[in-house]
Amino acid sequence: MDNIKLQEKLDRIESLLLGSKKVLTLEEACDYAGISRSYLYKLTSAGLIPHSKPNGKMIFFDIDRLNAWLLRNGRKSQCEIKNQALDYILKKP
């Protein structure tokens, strides 16, 4: 197996292991969320993403709160919208 495929498999295993952690460091949160370090710093400094700074220096992220933040602006599928409209019409007095 060549080195590139091996590295890709290791990267996938590492990302799966990140999902089992409860608290992530800044670097881990960047990898987990797929965003750059500088952008994550901007989000934390602006107070736009939930995080913790227990010692005033290192930044930590609760994975459940990070997941909620990542999924905060969900979009419905066409099927969900049609079903919701149908339910509304059928329940309308």
C-alpha cells in the first residue's frame, strides 16, 4: 500500500476518534469542523461560537455545543417542505 493511501486511512481514523472525544482543543476543533485556525480564532474572539478558556489562554470546545453550532441553520429538503405543506392543508379547519 502506498504512503498516500495509508495517510488517507490514518486521517479518517483520526477524524473518527475525534468524534468520540467530549472536549476538543482548537486544533482538533479545526479538523473536526473543517475550518481554518484563523477563522476559528475570529469566531471565538467575536463570541460567535461557543467555547471555553479556563486559564485565559487555551481554547476548548464542547463537542455537543460545537455540533449544535455547526447544525444551527438547517435547511429542509423539498420532500420535507411538501410533507409539511400537505400536513398543514389536511389539518386546516
